[in-house]
Amino acid sequence: MSSKTFADARHYDLIVAPVITEKATLASEHNKVIFKVAIDATKPQIKAAIERLFDVKVEAVNTTLRKGKRKTFKGTRGVQSDVKKAVVTLAEGHTIDITTGL
């Protein structure tokens, strides 16, 4: 296994999924894309992964960590897991079309 393949696999492990919501769509008008990322991912790792996977220039990465909650659904108790999201600001002229996938 070459080092490039290993690096790409690690990047795919960091970026879990794009967030497709109304708020994320509004943010895309300002060159921002929102991703769910691994809980232990750091901002420099997220920046490197996005730049490598999508071939774009990243200006900034902001992260939020939403703690899990206890929820009851139809009488069944459950726990939502923790979710870490990254708001990635792209450089002017760069875009990511998250609807096409990787």
C-alpha cells in the first residue's frame, strides 16, 4: 500500500458526511460548506483532508461539538450520539458540489 493511498484513506475516515440542510444551503452562498467529521478530528487535519479530497483551497475551519442527548420516541428511551461538525470556508473562486459525492 503506497503512502498516498494510506493518506487518502485517513482523509476519508475524518470526513464522515456533508450536512445538507436549509441552513447549510444558505451558508454555501457565502463559500461555506458544512461537514460531519470524526469526534477526534482537529482543524488542521480537517483542512488537509478537504483540500486533498476536493482539490480546493481552504481559508478557515470552524468546529462545533454537539453533545448527545437522551430522547424518548414512542415510549422507547434512547441516546443520541455526540456529533462534531466543521464549517469550512473556501477561498474565493473555489466550490464544492456536495450533491455529487466523492
